[in-house]
Amino acid sequence: MKILEERILKDGKILDGNILKVDNFLNHQIDSELFMEMAKDFSNHFKDKNITKILTVEVSGIAIAFAIATYLKVPFVFAKKTLSLTLGDNVYTSKVISYTKNKEYDIRVDKNFLSKDDNVLIVDDFLATGQALNGLIDICNQAQAKVVGIAIAIEKVFQDGGNKLRKQGYDVYSQAMIEKFQGNSLVFKK
């Protein structure tokens, strides 16, 4: 998606360890107009998938999931990383490792919000190694829900998570695909 790639080039910052900082428009401060354009593009790509639910993991995927859910007119659910007194024990759980935080999390979704009748679009801001997505797919499998697509804002192609998921048969649609970092710049996959 050209508009997202242009924004990354304009406002993104490359940090040590192949980390792209886009917190001024994507995952800390939100550019709502950009998000609605992204949501429109995702909705067009997945419009024929009969999506009944959108699933993401807190925190950074929530805004994108909300925007897409608004376009598709379906509910979205986010997997929680933190324990809550209101969540209870009736949950699906999985473990994920955060690439940028180098930390393992237990993620949880209340069993009342995901079922075998759901066609799920999984959404996240970044795809690197695929750890978060594997956890969300695991939760869908526990619920016997069908994963009909995976929507990603930015994919780091060189870290191979997307390719592994595509080889498993998932429709992974990434709007900006980074092929490599070169010093203080990056190259998008054509």
C-alpha cells in the first residue's frame, strides 16, 4: 500500500536490531485518516471471506482491528496479555514471544467471544517471526474457529514469519513489506 510505505519512509525511524519505530503514526500515536485508508484496503482484500470476527492481540493491533471491524461491520476481540479479575478462567490461552520486548506472554481470550461458527480475520501491526500470529492461530484452533485471513500493516519479509504462514495455506496480506534494512534506510519488496 503506497500511502503506508510513503509514511514509513517519511516518519519511520530505524533502530538497532532491525527495529522500525513507527510510534508517531501507527502504534503509539494513531493517524486516524491513515488507519481508515488501511482498513478500507484490508476490507477490499478480504471482502469475500465471510468474516464474522476479527482477532488481534493487545495493544498495538487494537486500533487497526477496530478500523477494519468498522468497515466490515463485525465485532473484534483482542487477546489480553495481562491477567484481569473480570476475565475469569473460562478462556483460551496460548504463549507468544514479543520480538521487540524479548518477553514471553500468556495471551487469553474469553471462550464466550470465539466459537466454531466464526470465520476469523487475524490482525496485527507487525509481522516478523510470526510468534504473535501463531499464538492467535492456536487460540482459533482451540475454539475450532476458522482463520480465513491474516491482515498485517508492516511485514519484515527477511524474518520469514510471513513465508512460513503462507506455506501453511494462510492468506497473509501485508500492506508494507520490508525486504531489508540498509543502514538508516529500508527497501520494500516489490
